[in-house]
Amino acid sequence: MNDGRVSRGGPLFRDFANVWTPVAFGSSLPRDRPVQLTVAGTSLALFRDESGVPAALIDRCPHRGAALSLGRLEGGRVQCPYHGWTFDRAGRCVHVPWNPGVKRASLGTLAVPTREFGGYVWIYTSVSMEPIAPPTLDDSLLGRDVRLTGIELRWQAHWTRAMENMLDAPHLPFVHRATIGKEWVPLAGQRMDSAIEDHPWGWRVRNVLNGAPRPGMLDFRWPNQMNLHIPMRRRALTLAVTCVPIDERRTRLLLVTARDFARLPLLDWLFNRFNRRVANEDRAIVESSFPSEIPPARAEMSVRTDAVTLRFRTSYFARLKDSSSGLPAPGPAPMGAAGGG
Ligand code: FES
Ligand SMILES: [Fe+2]
């Protein structure tokens, strides 16, 4: 995990503020050092505290602006690589070398609410607000009898283009004619509709061909997850994709398969290889889309079968575009203390 970037100034989590998002797999976050991760243009130092619970600090030391992610972990606290100021998971300054008696209460930094849940590390994209509820996942990813396996990919694309791609059915027989779109190839002359059902977490889509619903369903979970429930006889197979914004031109894709059959870990690579292949079919096309970020609906031509992506587009512009988490005014206490697991 390293996005090769340290903090910039200005608002944090631009166009992606005040939402829960998975940012990485829990298995990829080590216990012995902080790692750097950029989410929506905001560089974070991600680490595990003394109990192993993930925590995230804005990756900029309040002393001279060094990247905390280059520092070390001392008892589950991050020690800045420059002068050794040390911060706990809530951003409180717990040690300032050479300065016994200094008033550390005013020397804190900014923490971001963080959780580990369902195999992911999550953050809430704010330094000034606490989330009103914990993150949620579809039940198909949480069952005891379910084997989860996942891979991480990076696309040179704005996350909104990647997200729309995950919600878009009409491209299947064109982009995926040799894989998941094969059975759609002879059907493209027919009429496709989308039956959309609203839920508290987002919406569920069933494709309808010539008035007859197709098996399988696709869930969009606000703001950036797609769960595809693949039809199988008496078996459950779900593909879950999260599109995590890195910055204006890069997206981290977390692709997870959940299955209640063939649960041997030895078989994980088969599912991961297939997901990688299918995602690679989309990649060049999504990366080629211009402009990189989705424009307002009117700026592109659309037809009836774009209803699902247009719905996403409307939500994005209404709820995320132009959002940010501002740096709070300097004060005695650090804001946005991170919660525990
Ligand atoms: S820059 Fe972090 S301790 Fe000086
Ligand atoms: Fe695709």
C-alpha cells in the first residue's frame, strides 16, 4: 500500500466527504509500521494500534509537515520520522522529544474514524464529523459459511467512471463477449429494461428482457460498492466491487468473491484470476472515457438503458460532488477522534 503521494493543502476528501468507504483489505495492513494510502486526494497514515485495531491520521505532522506514514510505530502510536513527535490513534500528541513539560494538549493532529469490518479496513471521510452509524455490508459477504477472497487493482480513471461501469449491463455483450457477456451476445437485438428497487443502503436492479426478468440481481450500495448476485442453483456466489477514489485520475478497485461452495482456500486463485480477467476487459475502455470524471447527465447522450448509471450520476452530483471536510481552525483539542473496532 503506497500511493506515492504525500498531503496537499486545502480541503480534505474533496468530492467524497462524510461517507464510509472500504479503503483496503485488512490482511494488507501490517501490525508493525504505518502505511501510506491516498483517499480522494487526501494522504493518510494508516496503522494498527496496540490492540491491532486500525487507525488513520492525516499524513502530515503538525510540527513541520512531514509525512507521518514515513515514521515508525512505537507501542501502537505513530512516531513522526523527523523529530519524533508521537501521536495516538485519536491524533493526540503523546510525546515531544527534548521538551519535557511542553503542553502537548495543543499539539495534536487530525484523525479519521476507522473500522475493520467484513475483511475490509474502512474510513469515514471526515476529520470533523463522527459517523452517525457504522458501515454495513450485504449479508452475502458476512455469513459464517462463506469463503471470501479478493484482489486489489488500480485503474487510471476517476472512480465515478469505474463505478458506473460496474452498474452498467448494456456493455456486457460488447466488452465481455468472451466471458460474462457471452450469453448476452445473441440477445442484444431485444428490448432491455431495468427494474429498480429502492433500499435504505442504495438500490437493487434486475434486468428485464422483452418484459421477462432475467435471473440474478445487482445491488448498488451508496456510495461506491456494487454487489452482483450471480444466479446459481442452491448456491450463493456474489461478486463485490468497491471503487475507492485515490485522486482525480486514479481508482483503487477492491474485487471480492463470496462463495458458499468450493470453499477450499486453495481454490481462491481461480476466482481471483477470473475477476482479474473480466476487470481487465473493462479497464482500457473506462480509462479511455473522456472526461475522466463523469459529467452532468445533460453533457452526454443517453438512452433508456442508461437509467441505472444516470441514477448514480444524479446521486453523485447531489450528495458528493463539491463536498469536502475542511481543516478545523487551530484549537486546543484534536478533532475527529477515531473510533475503536
Ligand atoms: S515534523 Fe514531525 S516531529 Fe517535526
Ligand atoms: Fe464490465
